[in-house]
Amino acid sequence: MVDCLSCQSCCGSLRSSKLYPKEKRPLSRKRAAQKLYLQQQIQNSNVERSTFSCDSLSCVSSNVQSKTKRRDANNNKNTNNNNNVSTSMADEQNHVLEFYLFDISHERNLNLKIDSNDKRLIIFYNISNGLFTIGIRNGKKKIRPFRILSGSLHYFRVLPQSWPDRIEKMKKAGLNTIETYIPWNLHEPEMGTYKFTEGLTDLVSFLKLVHQHQMFTIIRPSGYICAEWEWGGLPSWLLQDDHMRVRSTHPNFLKALRNYYSILLPILSEHQYNRHGQGSIIAFQIENEYGGYGDDKNYLEAIRSIYSEYYLNELFFTSDNRFDLAKGALDDVWATVNFQRNVKENIDKLVEFRPMHHLMISEYWTGWFDYWGGTHQTGQNGEYSAKDFEQDLEEILLNSKYEISLNFYMFFGGTNFGFTSGGHHFPTAKYSPLVTSYDYDAPLSEAGDPTDKYFIIQNVIKKFYEQNPNLIVYNHERAIDDKFEIIKPSISKKGALGKINIYGSKTFEQILNDDILTKKYSVHNGPLNMEQVKAENQTIGASQGFIVYTNNKIQNLLKGNEEHFIAIPAVADNTIVVANGKVIFKSLHTDNSIKFTVPSDTLNLTIIVENMGRINYGSTLDRSRKGILDKVLFDNKIELTEWTVHVLGFRQGMSSITDWNKLNIDDKDANTINDLTNGPQLFYAPFHIENEKTIQNTYLSLNAQWTKGVAFINGFNLGRYWSIGPQLTLYIPKELLFKGFNHIQLFELYTYGKSIELVDTPVIHA
């Protein structure tokens, strides 16, 4: 069967559609080879199938997997299981008629066809008017137009238990498609170790849910995704190669990408819309806004070639802003545009670039992201009010002279759990890390609740369908009238569980001596950065969190009462220096180099460096290493090379910590801000939930006594907190709470208080 994506001309032939007895339908040699290949890859790969743990981003409740399996089993019992590709003919004949989705990169019209004997939709691509009569294989001539109305939902930014809720709400808004990135660093956190089966990594279950909700899927699987995600989705182990050049034809980068794709792409292939009804994927992005980074067409062609090698045969597309379209596109691949506001200018630019293509906005930015220490943003360039959003959306869908498909980025933002938030560091600006919340001022809030922008989308889409009565409505059962009806989505309940007292703590010295929390590694050739330590010792997990360097020989260099100093020319990001168990220096995350005085009686020196998130966008991606990045110089003369290194990644074992030092704070000191003069500490706050009905979504509120650190609920890493805002609360999904015993832990860097609080209202715009 010919893939129109490989055709250089606007060819007019459809793939053949044959009628086979269901039980005897043969596999082509290509399909059979692919199936065998996939089976071999799964058998031979190092795919991790670990058990339940809330100590990592694989956290998922113990019964969610079994629920998914039961749901799949129940759906398989249905005779009408939304098989988007294979249309059942008369049951007594037991035959299947195959139809295929076609490339829309050469024409503006994308069409759907309804079989009157079936509830399901068949996509039909209108290449020319002549095919209205000759292109329908079963004699039906009724063809109606279709428009992609999509929303971005990142499965890795919301717990799997909430996937059905978010998908259903997006469907109720009038959308027919879900768009998502796939972060490489989530699915291959260690070189050659793949995670696709549990918790936030359970991609297959997510794809099945979209399919079951009768929606299409757009997949953006490029190695680099940006997305305000840690290093743009790239795995940090790539930086173990000192010569690495990401997003390029650098041999080691393409080799690593190909290895990853050898596991990922066969999975995606099985969930394509054209795979005999197996899935809902209708499009794949080749690279992500590559025109803003480079213009190497050989690199883009290399990715497309790998896609084709693994039998991805749906639509391929690229997405860029209007000024970078030419640099980021390939001649025969669908080019799409990303923007916010200035609708006419952006659409006109896309039309100018590709006048004969269907117009698609791959990212219409519904809001914007936030930096620590900045103000809460609702738009790329200042406030983007619901009223302005409504006017722009009406211009796109109701008033434009063009037929436009679009994807709302984001429709639901979610949360950067753990250490997954990224940062920006442009050549002319200082490093700016991103906050934990990815609320984005999106149509659905961080907790999944509809906002004003949600109802605007719902109302505009209703007008859109009324204005275009021939369009297929693809967000409900085919048995009911083909009209979009507004259904109000539910709002999740929130719980205010109140104040929780801090029970105990662990000193920094105790933390470094706890084998559950960290392992130590001796370095004799200088204070290696995180990536170098990981390359030398794979067992200590130096990729995210904190890295700690201790030198016990510095006293040999100190002379009497003379003043001495230490200089570090390059460090990333945030540093705390401890001498003899006392904090002597603190840097800012924007300080790329540091210099401090060493007390004359120093016996041991400890330098704590926090990785606040590798940059996810910009020209300096290759310079994203963390920790101490250069020599440590004593009095600018002597290089300190002997270090003991600890890594605090908090990846496992948080719930197993015992022997807490009981914290005694008098009531009169309850509002006092207590400085951590001996270094960071880990705090422990247990609490009970007596009534299961009171378990609701909630928010962790840290008062002014707490400054900066990381929070955990029942061992699950909620993410970073910082009193400089704009985010002052951390979202806690109800699935992370249990009837009975619960506990919160805080790894605090600077100050602490007597209590914390669980509230029912978020504060993300302080």
C-alpha cells in the first residue's frame, strides 16, 4: 500500500481497500514483519515493569492498573467498540471493510464519511472532486467536511486516575482530538532502561482511553519537546558525552534517538488510526519548533526516515512560529504555525508560505507559563483576558475566510511533579527557572476545573457548528443527532484539612549518612558535575535534585588567622556552603560563578548545589550541565581535587525514613522564622484522615516561615516550592491521600516553622 506522504506530487490514488473474511484477513509482509519486530523488541528490551511505588513519577494507586484492564475487557465485549478504521458490515457476513486516513498536506479539505449502517466515523480525504464518486469503496457518496479541533493534554502532568476526567471534559468542550508530547527523559531515564507500563509512563493506557472516548490523537514524539519541561524532554545522560550536540545529526545523538525510537515507535505504530481500528493517532510531529533553533534539513529528514522505517504512516507535520516556518519545514511535509494573538498576521504568513495546504494552528497559546520570582502570566506579552481570547477564537473559527484547524495549547496544563520543570537561559538574560504549577491559565485549571476560557471555547464551537452545519460533529455517540450540544462539566471538590504540626526533622549530617536517601562517591580528579558523576558511577543517580561536595583536607591549606577564599568560576544553579557544620555562604540561582571566604578553623567544607531545572528552550541547550562545572580554586592558586560526593535525588525510600528528631517549638515561637544555620533539613509532618469521604483535592500552603525546598506527600514528590512566588501553594491530587495515616515531608534549605496547612484554594498568582 502506498503512503501518500512519500509521494512528491499530489497523487490522486487511494490505498486499496479490500474486503476480507474477518477470521482469514491476511497480514501484508510489511505488517507481519512489523508485528514480529515489535514482539522481539518488547521481549528483548529492558522495559521496566516495577511494582507500585509512590517514591517516583511512576506513582499510581494500587488498583488503577486493574481498573484499566477491567475497563478494556468490558469495552471489548461491546460489538460497537468505536473501531475508527475497520467498519463492520452485516454481522452475518462477518466481514471488515478497511478505510484509510490520507495526507492533508496538499489540500485544504479534510473529510469524514459516516456509514449509515454504523455509528462510527470514516475519514475520507478529498484529493479532487472526481474522487467524490470513485473514491468511496462501498458505493456511498455522502461526504461531509471535518475540522481538527484539538487540545493539548500532557498525560505526564496529571495522575493516570484523572486521565478519563480530563479527556471527557475536553470532549464536552467540543473538541474531537487530543494532542500530547512524549518526553524522552520520562520513558528512558537511564540509558537503555525504558518505562512505558506504569503510572505517568503508561502511554498505551492513555492512548486507549482517548480511543475509547471516540477522539483522535495527535502525537509529538520528537526527542526534544520544549514544553517548559526538564531539558525539553531530552534525557540528561546525553550530557555525559562532552561533545554532544543535541537536535542535530551528531552521530551519538542520532544513535541514542534511534535506540529510543526502536522501542517507542513500534508502540505508536500499533495505535495509528490506520491500524485496523487499533488506535486514534492521526498525525505525528517531526520536530518541535525546530526553525527557532536551526535549519538543518538533513536532521529533519533523518527523523522522518526513522518514522517511516517503523511504519508510521499517518500525517507528518512540523510546527513553528510564523517567522521560522521556512527553517523548520520540509518541502513535502505539512507545515503548521504556533502563536497567540494577531490572528490575521499569523494566518496570512502561513498562507503565504504554503498557499495550497490545509491551515493548522498546532499551538494556539491559551495562556502562558510562570518563572520563579516573576509575576503570574496569562499571556505571552502581558495579560490575555478571557474577552480577548474570545475575540481571537471567533476570528479563527467564525470570521476567517479560510478553513482552519487548531489545537489549544494548553487546554489542560497540569503539574510539573518532582523535578520536571524546566528553565530558560538566553544569551542576553539570566537563568530563569520555571514554577511547579503548569496551570497556564488554561481552559481547565491545574485541578481540572473549567475556567472562563473553557466556556468561551464551548460556546464558540457551538456557533461554529451552527455556522457550518455540514461539518461532522465528532464528540458523541453516532446514534444521537449529529449536533453539538453544550453539557456543563463537573467541578472537583476541594478539601481544607487545616493546620498540620511538624513532628520531627533530620539534620543535614543525618541526611548524608542515611543510606536510603543518598550514596557517597569519592572523587580524586576534581568536583565532577552531575553528569560526569553519573558517567563514572551509574548507581548514585546524579541527574536531578541536589549534589553535595565535601572536602575534608582543606585544613592543610589554612595558615593561622590569614584570610583565605575559594573561587568557583562556573556553577549551576543554587549553592549553599557549610563549614564545620555552619552555613557560611549562600548564592543566588542567577550567579554563574561564586567566591567566598573560608574561616581559618575550617576542618571540612561542604558545597551544596541545587539543580533547579535544565533549560528547555534556547540556543544554549548543549550547555545544560548541573553542579560544579569548573575547578575549585583555593586563593586562586591551588586546585581542590579531593571530594566526597553525595547525590540527593529523593527518588525512592522517602516513606521508609524513621528515627526522626522530635521538633520542639513553643507556642510563643509558633510564628517565628527559624534559620537553618547548620544547613538544610528534612521535616516530617504526619496526619490522619478519619473519614474517606473527606478525601478531596487539596493544596499544600507554606506560610512565611518556610522559604525554599521540595515537598513530598506519602513519598510522592510534589515538586519545588519557593516563597518568592508567584506560586505559593502546591497541588495535591486526592489520589495521593489515604484514609488513616498520611505524612508530608519538606526538604527545606533556609528557614522553617512549626506547622503547614492544607487549604482548598490555590495561590499561584502572588
